[in-house]
Amino acid sequence: MKKLILVLLILSNYSVYAQKIDRNTLLNDVQTLSSDSFEGRKTGSAGNFKAADYIINRFDKIGLKSYNDNYKHPFIFRNRRNEEIKGINLIGYIKGKSENVIIISAHYDHVGINNSEIFNGADDNASGVASILASAKYFTENKPNNTLLFIAFDAEEMGLQGAYSFLNNPPLAKELIKLNINLDMVSHNDKSELYAAGSFKNPAIKDIIQHADHHTGISIKFGHDQPDMGKDDWTMQSDHGPFAKKNIPFLYFGVEDHVDYHKPSDDFENINPNFFYSASTAILKSIISLDKNLDRISPK
């Protein structure tokens, strides 16, 4: 009898977490953002602007607050050819019980069209955007302890320009930023493995989220964050990098490179929907735990 009760409690807990993310909406966001009509979302392109409008509409529908009238935070940078490029970061937030800030981010740009082929970037990184939208929806209905900023960064593919721009000109006091949780490629893995990088310098992060994958169907693996790993150190591989350089603790969720990485075949049809849904659930559970235990994390 006791064993039956334990099993029922486990299933009940899993069911509660599973209901926190709407699977159909999650997959629809990825499918839409990675469709041909967005033309690969290259920074400065019509497809990129269209993606920005889609995300803005989703921010508004979810109920995120904005610092500006329309969530847009434009910036300008120069590419390797010294050409001036205009990017747009999209920022929405949920006021918490504390003024301390956790930034939850994912870049929405991709590489566009090359040789008449559209690089749709379903996993890279429509998946990350869809996942942070799902988490944002949860926290609009469940007030967080800390203020949460949800940022869709632009120009990651051009050298993490959106993240650098944000940190150079944040819409809030920089000292309030206590943690960055960055998502980049979270929907395509055949081994049901999601990597979490960032606990090497902040071991408390691992302790806080080590059970977040329980009953989700995936496994969170820690690593890819040690300086002596060379190219296998992912600290500077996505938008969490500029935060790390500023000594702001970070947690990066992502998968190892796959056969469709930066290829025209990175389409919605080639992601793993069950893995993606489970990964997004584990990520949400991680964010919930980190929000409750932020005081255990400190810059090092």
C-alpha cells in the first residue's frame, strides 16, 4: 500500500510539472519562427523584423511588462567588414517580490539565406525562444521571488552583439543582475541529454537544479564550462558569455552539436518534439528552483 501511495505521489508531481507548459503552444512557436517566411531571421533582414514582431506579440499576449512602449531595445554595431548593422533586443519582465534580477535569455536571430537556401534555425535558436516564452507564461501566473527579465537577443550569430549591447546599456541598475539563464539549442538530441554549463565556478547551481530532470524523460548533464577544456568549454559560445566576462553567474542550457547544426536542414521537422517538451519542462523546473534559492549563488 505504501509503495502504491509513493508511486501515485510521484506521478502526481510529474503531472503537475507537465501541465505547466502547453506543448502545442511550445511547438507552434518553434514551427512558426523557423518557417520559410522568416527567411532565416538574419539580423537586419525583413525576416528578422518579422520574427521580432512575432515575439513582441507573444510577449504582449503572455502579459510581460515592457521598459519601452513596444519591448524593443535597438542597438548599432559594426560587422567584420566595418559595415553598420542595426539590431533589436526584445525585453519583457515580470516584477518579483525582490528587486534582484534573473535574466532568462535566448537569441532569436539566425544566419539567413545562403546560396538561395534558407537556414531556418529551428533548433538554433527558435527552440530557445519558444522555451523562454513557455517559462514566461508560467511566471505570469505564479509570481516569482525575484524580478525576471525575459530577453530575446539579436545578433548572437554576429558575435554575441545583442548581449554585449544589453550589458553596455541595461534598462536597470547592473548591480541588480544576479544570474543569467541562457538557452541556445534545446530541441534536438537523440540521446535525451541536455547540458547545463556554468556550475564549475558556481557549484551551488548544480546543487540547486540537480533534480530538475527527474520524471521528465531527459537527463541533465553538467560540464562544458571548465577553462582547461579548450573548444569544449562553452563559456563564450552563446549570449551567456558577456555575462560571464562581467563576473555575473550564468547557467547555459544546450545540446551538443548535431548533424543539422548551421545547415539548411535545421528545420522544424528535424527537431525531437518529445525531447524538446521534456527539456523545456526541466528548464522551467530549474528556473523555479533557482528563483527560490538565488541567495545561494554569488559571483566568483
